[in-house]
Amino acid sequence: MTDSADFNDIPGTTVFTSKQCRMGFELNQFCMSLTKAPNRARFKADEQKYLDEWALNPRQRDAILNRDYNAAIAEGGNIYFLAKLIGTDGETMQSAASRMAGMSLADYRAMMAAGGRSPDGWRSIKDGS
């Protein structure tokens, strides 16, 4: 059996484990609430007030308000749920992914068109690969 700590060896990656799932439950439920138009309207009208309805920890709340998807993932957010927030903002997944990668949209598109990011240096910290 693999210890979930083994996943910490993958640079730049948060693996969505059962621990992450439990930690992010309320955050992901908030995101799912945005599938309903009345909830999206309420959220867009007053984000802070709408977030008060959810038992989010301060880091989750800040991640949502700042649209820091990497921080939201670190706090248990799942990208498939976060996509509801991205869509609520009228943003594309590609533009969100480019910001998450710290790249301009044009550079991100060019990288993806060229085959994506090289796996070199992104596989293991301990093995140096």
C-alpha cells in the first residue's frame, strides 16, 4: 500500500487523496452550488455574503476570493469542481490553467500546441528525475 506522503515527492503536484477530499468537501460543495443560476447570481452579487453560508476555512475562503486555484487545490479543491467557479467568472479553463502555470495565455497555448510541458524534472524529488 502506498503512503499518501509518497505523493509529496511529485514536484508541483497535489494528488487528490481521500484526505484532500475530506479537507475540501465544503469548498467543493460551494463550487457545485454554482451549477444553479440563482446561486451564481447571488454569489456574483455579493461574494463575501454568499461564502458566509459555507463552512470554509480562512485559506479556502481567501483562495476563492483571490481566484487562486493552486491554493484552492492545496486546500482540498478539485479542479473539476473549481471549474464551476472558473465558468461563473466567464473564464476559460485554458486561461485559468495558464495563470496556474504562471504563464501568459499565449505562451501556455504555444507550450500545449508543442506537446505540453516536458516531464523532465517533474517526476520525483528524491530520485532527481
